[in-house]
Amino acid sequence: RMALSSSEVDVAIGIVFRVTRLPWTLCKIVRDCWEIDWRSFGSKAYRLRGHTGTVYSVAWSPNGMYLASASEDRTVRVWNVAKKFKTLAVLRHSHPVNAVSWSPDGRSLVTGSSDNSVNIWRVSEEFFTLSQRLQEHSRNVRSVSWSPDGSALAAGGKEECVKIWGVRGEEQVGSEVSTYDFGMARTIHASASSLWSITWSPCSRFIAAGSWAGGSVKIWEALSGKLVNDLRGHSSFVCSVAWSRDGKHMASGTC
């Protein structure tokens, strides 16, 4: 691969755009791919040890400084990237932890567990403290997801429904910062089907969830709870779903 600076790459891509008349979006993709060191792909940079059970979920913090991992061993480990992934914190539930998700501002970490709880952990100067425990589920919580705009938190699992909490932002009270206010949860019923993966659309308007029954992906309008689509085609239960960045496509995978 030729060694070009970022400015040289920009000039080259501009020439390609003018000469070939390729769509500018495609030219931008080529430009982004040029920046990636593809030779490093497939190589194992680190092997993180510490969990004593199966790891069910991992999530990068928005600023890329931390990696959180949820495990069957009833813990969430937070790894510090700058310190070669040294364990920064160990957060505990009373049962296996199935899911983990960061708030968009990176100030909170949410975890979902087989103890039927959704825990909110406040992040402050590399310290993690349990801020709130949402206990409105009666069965295992398999998935948690913070909306991209930070206005809502969704969770679901074996209870066959999605619960959504509206999130009010933090407020400065004297020298202290108050915690998020979640209020009461709204419930979207999933028609007798456990849910294994919940994700918000990039615009934060829709929620998609992988279904245990029928191998489908259900999509609801978050505000009204209206089912807007029920995508079928899998022969096994859907354990992972993801929106494309522009919200025009969705990928789903089965176990």
C-alpha cells in the first residue's frame, strides 16, 4: 500500500471523483477504507482474561477509552484501553449478566441480568457506582439498549415484552450532579415471544428486536408502541440485530 498523508489521500480521491464521475458517497467510502491498516485485521491484539464464565455481551464506550464485557460469572468488567486493557472496574449482579450498553454521553453504563434487574452505573473519573436499579421486569433481562439521542432506555428478555424508560438528563445541584430520572416504564408486548436482541434505529424513532418464536425481527414505533413490521425468513431464533448507520437497512443473525 502506498504511504500517503491524509491531505494527499483527499487530493487523490478528489481527482478520482472528477475523472470517473463516481458517486461522491462511494468516493468517501474508498477514502475511509484507504485509512484502514487492513494488514492488522485478523491479528489478535489482546486476549483479555478475568471472566470465569461465558461472555455474553461487549460494548465500547462512546469515547473509545473503555470496553465493557458482561458475563455468565455475574460480573461486568470494564477494561481501560489506554492501560493495555487493564481491568478498571468489576461490577456485580446476583445472577449472570446478559447485556451491557453505554449512554451516548458515556457518563452511564446500563447492564441487564438474569436477576431480572436493569442496573444503571454512573461513571465519574474512572469510578463506577451503582446509581439506580430498575426492577420492573419479572423474568430474565436479555438485552438493554440506550437510544442514540439519549432520551430513552429499552430492555427486554424472557418476559416477552420491551420496557422503555424515558430518560431525563442530569442536573447540577450545587457541587453535585444528580442522577438520571427514568420515571415509569412503558411496555410494548411482543406477542408471546422472548426477545434476545434490542436495538434502536439511528433516528431513535423505532425499536427492533430479535424474536425467539418464529425466527422474526419485530419493529415497533417507540413512542406509540405500534408494530410497524414483522420481518420473517429465519428458521431459528434471532439472537442479534443491527441497523445500518443511515437507518435504511437491518441485519439479523440466528443462533
